[in-house]
Amino acid sequence: LVFHARENASTKIMVSVMFIEKGTTNVFINSVGTGFVSERPGIIITARHLLELSLINAQEQKNEIIKTNPKFDFEYVFMGTIVTDKAWVKFPLSLVVTGEKGTLKDMMALRANAQTMEMARMVDDAFNPNPLRILMRTSKLADAKIGEVVYISGFAPSTAEYMDKDDKPVPVYLSLINHTFVAEVEALLPEMPGQKTGVRTIYQLRNHAEPGFSGGKVMNREGEIIGMTIAISQEKNFIFAISSKDIKDFLKENKLK
């Protein structure tokens, strides 16, 4: 990667939505995606479907659980994590707004609280780094052209499983994939007649990514954000990213610029 893209890749944020049994601290679903700071400090942009798909899963589990526990219910919270070489720094996030339902505005804005932002403003240096300073590093949005080299960055938990003595699958966490792939803009997919997506442009990128990269930034050589990953082809050879124009529109419509 060129210098600016490599530097900005390190500022991505892992976003989790955790579903908790009401009245307890029991987390029964924890979905992970990727996000980035918008044009305003402390405002994190990520993919809307991180929440939508998790809500469907949570409701399905609730429908099963209430058969034996009629009082069961859940709530969900968001958490941001800054991953460094030395530590994982977690902080709470609150939901600000989601992209309009019934459209492909697969975006969601989250906000770090006042206490977190107060800590983020504390200066740091090489001897005393402040990981939360990332929340002050706002993004610059730019357009991309067909044939342009871009960089897809994100997080994706990697798991495996084995069968226990009762022949039941046991999931095992292996590692957190923290990577930036080099890709190429292969096509611009504007809204097609008769197929109203509600967005201006989707970039089709050729190379690889992982499912957890949803909500992650796609950058040009200068480290500017040209789009956000929202989908991956079945064989993971093509990535689809909502354009910077649509991210700008989303921020403007919701007074987040």
C-alpha cells in the first residue's frame, strides 16, 4: 500500500452489536462489522445490515426461547473497539440514524458518548499513545474512476469448530482478521430503470474481502474514502461498495456534516 492508504487503514474501528437478555448480563448474540469516523469527530459510519440481520437472528432465537421461558426478552447495545498492537480499546456507541428502509441506503451512523470524546481529545505522543485519538481523525470523501486502484480495509473474526463427545459442534475463535486488500474499480453500477435502489452509485471492485468487512472503508491511494463495503460476491472475488456521493448525501440529510 502507498503511505496514505496504509496510514488511514489503521484508523478503522470494529463495530459490535450485542444482544443481551433483559435483566441480565447474558450476551446471546454478538455481531461484528467494521466502521470509520465520518466527516464529524465521534460519528461512526457502518453498514445498516449489521443491525438488521442481527435483529432477525435475535427474534428467531427469542421465538424458540419463549417456548420454555415466556418472560424472555432482549435489548441490544453497540460497542466500538480500536485494535492496536498492544491492546483492544472498547467504548460505547449509541445509534443516531439508519438509512431509509426499502432502499439500498445500507448505512448507519453511531455516536461515541461525551466521556469517550473527552478522552479522545487528550493529546498523546510516541511514548504515551492515546488510541481514542482515532475518533478525532475525520474522513475525507472522494470519487473514484473505473480502473483505479483502491484499498479495502476491515475486520473479520475467524472461527472453526469441532464435534464434542456428544457429536455437537463447538465453535472455536481462532483470530481477528485485520487486513487491507488491494482491489480495482471494475464498474460503476448506477440506479437502473425499474429497480429503485435509493442510491446514486455502487462500485463493483475486483479482488477479495471478508464478510466482517461490511461497513469498512474503501480508500484511494491518498487515503481518501471513495466508498463503503456493503456486499461480497459468493466466491468473494467481487466487492460492492456504496459510493462516497451516497455517504455524503446520507450525512447531509441527517445533519451530520
